Amino acid sequence: MAVLKARTEFASAFNQICAEKGIEPEVALESIKSAIITAYRKDYGVKEEMEYSIDLDMRTGQARVYEFPEGKEKKKKEVTPPSFGRIAAMTAKQVITQKLREAEKAAILDEYSKRVGTLVSGLILRFDGPNAIVDIGKAEGVMPPQEQVRPERYTTNQRLTFFIKEIRDSARGREVIVSRSDPGLVEALFRREVPEVASGAVEIKAIAREAGNRTKIAVSSTRLGVDPVGSCVG
């Protein structure tokens, strides 16, 4: 019974992880097979004139390696090494772990993409060249030099309010870009601090900002009796 339980646990764990994390089972399975072939090539070598495929039993988790002449898969022959089961199992675990990380990161970035244009409290963790890396909760934000305010001096463990500007593709993948210089920071602060702006009684028409020096805001009232300038001063 213990052997049967161990065998069925592979399929149930695989399916549960894919369902909970939104990973396509077919994609995860192909990634596992590709990684197992790579592990086989590394530890056992391959014949240049041959192609290789993997059969993965989803009930038992057992992997079998086959080789066959190029373009002639019907002539495939099993070449699974006697001790390959442990390597295949470790490889499958590593791939699933990596897929989990990717799925979790994608979910977090999707969450922050819905928060673009809002404020977030963050803690400066470190500096990566000219970029400040900021802890913004579930993710790390990146504040490039152009999003920094010149007169401000940033230090590690410094807590500040940041503006979530965008989700940007970079050489390191997708990143949450945060800003201290964007005019949107000022608008978001007014929406947070001024009830008339938050309710829509006062509209911000335009913002001209020299970050760290001065800011000009054009406002107007949408309701009779509401002084737009008086509401925003103080």
C-alpha cells in the first residue's frame, strides 16, 4: 500500500499544484520532459544520430527514456539507465518548483498592474547601480534615476511613499516601476488627503512639476459653493 500511495501522490500533487497556481498541466508536463532529457544528456551522453523522447507515467511518476533514429520514432528503443529514476524525480521536482515561482510572480505582477496610478508605502532595500530597489509588500519595485527626485537623498531602510507608475519589461523580466518624481504622485496625494478631490467636487485639470523644487496645479470645481483653490490649500 505504501508503494501505491507514493505512486498516486505524484499525480495528485502535480494536478493540485497546477490547479491552485493556474499552471497549464500540458505546459508543465512538457517542461518536465524537456528538463529530464537535458538531465539525461548531461549524465549519460547522447548519440548525435539519434533523437530522444520521454514517457512520463502520471500515475506513478516514473520516467522512461527512448532513443530512435532521426525522424523514425516508430523505431524507438528504451534506454532508461537503471538508476535514472532518482534523477528524473529530482528534475521533475525542480521544474515544478520553478513553475510555481513563475506562476506566483505572474500573479503578483498582475495584482500590481491593477494598482498602477496609485500610491504605495515602501522601504528602500538596496541599490542596484543607479536604481533603488524598494520593498512594496508582495513585490520589489524598481525606482530608476529618472523617477528619483534630485534633492532627495535615499538610504537603505528609508520608508517613503511611492507612485506605482507602470509594469515594464526589462532584461530581468517584468518589473514594477515606482516613482517619486512623476506628477501622478502629487495627484494621488491630493486624492488621498483632500476630501473634495476624492469625492470629485474638485477636479485636478493639470499638474506642472519640477520634482524637488516646485509644483503647480490647475483645479476647478464641479459643484456650486465649493472653492477649488481653498479646498486644496493647507
